[in-house]
Amino acid sequence: MNNIRNSKKFILATLAVAIVLSLLTILDNKVKNLLIAQQQTKTFRYVSNEAFGYNEKLNYKVGYKFITAGTGYFHIQPNPVYRNDRECYDVRFEVRSLPSLEMLYKVRDRYRTVLDVAGIFPWEFEQSIREGNYKRDARAVFDQVNNIATVKDKQYKVPEYVHDIVSAFYYTRTLDLQSMKDGYTFYLKQFFKDTTYTLGVKIHRRETIDVEAGKFRCIVIEPLVVKGGLFKSDGSIFIWLSDDERKIPVKVATRILIGFVSADLVSYSGTRGPVSAKLN
């Protein structure tokens, strides 16, 4: 009799476990379907973009006055990547010191942004800063459906279409800067580390400059960077964008204690169309 009772208990326990597991599976599937449905029902913005496209590469020399200290580039990889079933640009930015100067001060700064093609907003951001003895690494994954940024194992609520510093720069290139008057400032939301900041972009002036890549008509802008910028600097940053539909960065300069360190355009390829602001 005891054996029969034990067998019944074992069968009932097994059935109970099976039922619980089945319910958990059904619940898990419902949650997954709900998340998929939520993503499918959200209508993402569309940003018209004639400024850049796949395989655009911009090469720079970095230096102080007449001294070349390093090189850098912006490069949109030639093939798309996909996040949440959406086509994305794989954008890379890197600055490195010349090998001959690395005994004095070695620089290896790398950035990567996975940028939504249609909406020009980020899905992922990575940063690796190596400047002398200074090191900084950062990575954020953006849930643009639920407006959440994940950093390591922590989640932060962020505004819709929040930017990282690189995606903010590429988004700025899509805007109609030609219609903005000198002195005008517009604002974006930028997430870095654990905080969302207001990033101001000021239109300063129009001017023509000469760099190794040629002579260009430019719009000079100043990103009012709080944290997580392209340079580890507390001074002003100025960017000369070609005054045309491409708005390629012709020159970037940041103020340091002894003057300005600048990155000047040396060559470019893969632009979305002709750079009409180039004068020669």
C-alpha cells in the first residue's frame, strides 16, 4: 500500500511540475510576443539624409600649428548591420598618435556607433580612450522602443531618440544648417555613462578655409559638450562643416592651454554626392 501511495504522490508531483513549466512557457511566450508587438506597433521617425551614406571615409591629420602629431578618420563601414530588424550604419571614429611620438605621448581613441539608417538615432555606442596614462571605456545599448539605455547591468530612462556624441554629430549633418543664422543655437539630448545631458550646438559663422584636401566654404559650429566628448578637453570645440548638402567636417579644433589642437581634412571618399562647397 505504501508503494502505491508513494507512486501516486510521485505522479501527482510530476504532473504539478509539468503544469507549472507549461504555464511558465506560455507566459514567457506571451511576454516575448508582447515585446515584439510593441516594437512592431511603434512608428519610428524618418530623417531625410543627403549628407552621408555607406563607405564614406574622411581622413585627417591631427596637430598643433605646424607640428603633425597624429592621424584620424571617420568611416561608415561599407556594409549594413542590423539591430531590432532595422538597417543600421556601422560608424567608426579613431584618432591615434604618430608612431614616432608615442614614446612621449601615446593616443589611441576609438569610437563606434550603430546608427539607424532611417531614423538617424543610435542603437549602440562604444568608446575606448587611451591618452598617455589616462584611460576611459564606455558602452551603452539603447532600447529605442522603450527609451532605456543599458550600461553594464544597469538601466536608465532616456528621452526618445536620445543620442551619443557621435550619433549627435551625424544627426547634425542631416539638418538644414544653411537656413540657420549666425548665433543660433539648437539643442539635442545626449546620454553618457549614466546621465542624459543637453547638448547645445551653436552656429558661429561662415568662412572659407584651406586644408590639405582643398579649399572649402564652411559653416563653423560649436558643440557645447558637457561630457563624453570627442576630445578630453575643458575648452571650446569648433567644427568647420562644408557649406553644402554633404556637410562633411573639414576641420575640427579644440582649445588647450597653449592654443588649439586641430584635425584637418586630408582626403575623403565615398561621399553621398558631390561636395559643392569645395572651391578647388
